[in-house]
Amino acid sequence: KKNNNKDSQNNNNQVDNNKNNNIEKPQGNSNTNNIISPKNSKIIKKINQICSQDFILIEELRNVCWNGIPTDESLIRAECWKILLGLYPLKKELKQSSFQRKKDEYIDMCEVYKNALSNPDEVMNDEELKTYRQIQKDIPRTMPESSLFQNDKVQFMLTRVLYIWSLRHPASGYVQGFNDLCIPFFIVYFLEKFPNKNIDTILKLNNEEFKTLSEDTLTELETTIYYSLTKLLDRIQTNYTHNQPGITKMIKKMELIVEKVDPKLYDYLKQFEIDYVQFCFRWMNCFLIREFPVKLILRLWDTYFSEEKGFSEFHLYVCACLLLTFSEKLKAMTEFQELIVFLQNLPTSNWKIEDMDMLLAKSYSIKELYSNSIILKNDSKSS
């Protein structure tokens, strides 16, 4: 990022004492035994300084979070995401009252749909029942290897979030993949309630641990997840309306980026009549959630939330750069089937945070170099 970890001009006047910050380090955190690198220590300090102010300077927070929030700082990531999404107001004194209104509103929505969710066959009309049944099919497929997402209460929470959102947004309704978009929010906000855990252990949360959460805490969690999903989807609405025109446009624009940056790869894929929809529709629909380990998705979304158009525009450059990363391997393949299988199952399962950092840095460079010409070319084609 061009302003990588830029220090404030008034650094000497900023508060260093953690007790004055609004994000407190939990006692007994199992991650505190880890050695915090100087780089991460500086990021944590900077975020705490920004969030301790009476009025949060959103651009400063974006600049810091763009470079990634330290993985083990679950409280900090949860707080930052809520601010970056616009879930919390920038004026600190309005934070509690603003969230309470959202919580009350969500409780009212749950009450409205309570009878329908309890007796779907009797209460729902045909369209509502179709939506509900599709959600019911997708819920068990959501991280089936994780005990957290296979918990009955979590599955009901996810069902209710998706059903209520879909009925309140009839222009798109429910689209397969929305369940996947909720995964990062569940992980980040559950980690906030279990600060002694890390990403791996929160996914293995058992029933006994889950029972330690009060009903009020669960309502708070569900409210936060619902409004986070709403804020996210507000940014990319055309992706999910009839025929998903937003995704179609994104895929076309991604092709233009690849053609501009690596014409040899572009021509090679064209030679085999590779249709980008065959492999990158899922990249656009689920924002790479199925392509990377969860830890890397959280890192990726730190940047997306910090970009003004992270999901609608910057994501295209990340997808293009991801494809370009494997340019030489792809050009060495000689069969259509070999290419498609590789593109649909990229070897990213062993990627580290550093690999994602590199991908994002390269994507940013490509965006800075080519965005104007690519946008102009795409606009001229669509006009």
C-alpha cells in the first residue's frame, strides 16, 4: 500500500497506554505466549491509537488495516471490521446507542418471522418456501468439517440471518453462496467472544463451550453478522440480481486485465477456448472463500474492507493477479481438460500470509498501472 504504516504527524502526542484504548487485551489469552513481531506490535499500537480517539479517522484506519490485521488479534479485527463496514459510527460516544438500535430492530425482525421459521410448510407461501428449502440445503454444506458450523444453534442462526435478509431484499432474494459469505463474519465475531482461541480452535468449538454463551450474547452475535452481511451485499448488489449482471461484468473486466498485463497467457487460454466463467464465476460469487484457507480469507478481507471499492473493483485485480501467478504453469499445459481442472482447483491450500500479502501488493500495483485504460476500454465495449 502506498501509505504503508504511515506514522501520524502528531505521533508524540498520541496515547500509548493500553488502558486508555477502547480495545482491551484479554487476560489469559493463549496467544500472548507468542512473540509479537516489531511490525505487528506497531500495527496493534497504531490501531489502538486510532480507535481510542473520540472521532475515528476512517482513512487512517483503512491505511493501517489494508496491510493486514495481525492474525491472533481477534478483538482488534472484530472491532476494525465493524468500523470499516460502517456498523459502528465514527463518533465514539454514539457506538453503544447505535448498536442497541440495530439489535432491537433485529429482534423485532426475528419476531416477525418466528412463526414462519417454526412452521414453514404451514405459514410460508410457495416462493418463501422455495427460498427456505434452498437455504436448508446449503446450511449443512457450510464448512462441514467444522464443529462450529455443524452446531445446531449456529445452523439456526445462519438460517435465520439468510432467510430474513432474503425476504427483506426481494430484488435479489437468496443466492447460493451467501452462506459462504457469512463464514468470515461468524469466525471473526465468535473469536471476539472467545479471545483465548485462535482461528483453528474456534472452528472446533464444541457444544459445552458453546453453552457458555448467554442468549443475549448470541443475539448480539447474530445481529452483528446480519448487519455485516447487509453492509457487504449493499456494496455489490448487482452481483446477485436477476441473471447476476454484476458478476458477468466483473468477469469480462477481469479478462481485460489479463489481456493487458499478460497477453501471452490471454492468447494461450483463448487458443483452448477457455471460458473464464468456467473457473472464475465462483471466485466472483464467493470472493475466493473456497480457494484459500480461512486464515488467508480473513487477511484478504482486511484489505477489501479497507479499499473504497474492495469487493466491487479491487477484487477483480486480485483474481487477475491470482491467475497470472500460475501463468507459466498454465502455458506448459497442453490439454483443455488439464487446464480446466487446474483452474478449478488452484494449488493454494498451503499458501501462507506472506503469499497473500504478495498477491495483494502485486494486485495493487497492477491496479495503479492499468485501471484507467482497462476501465475506459471496458466502458467503450459496454456502451
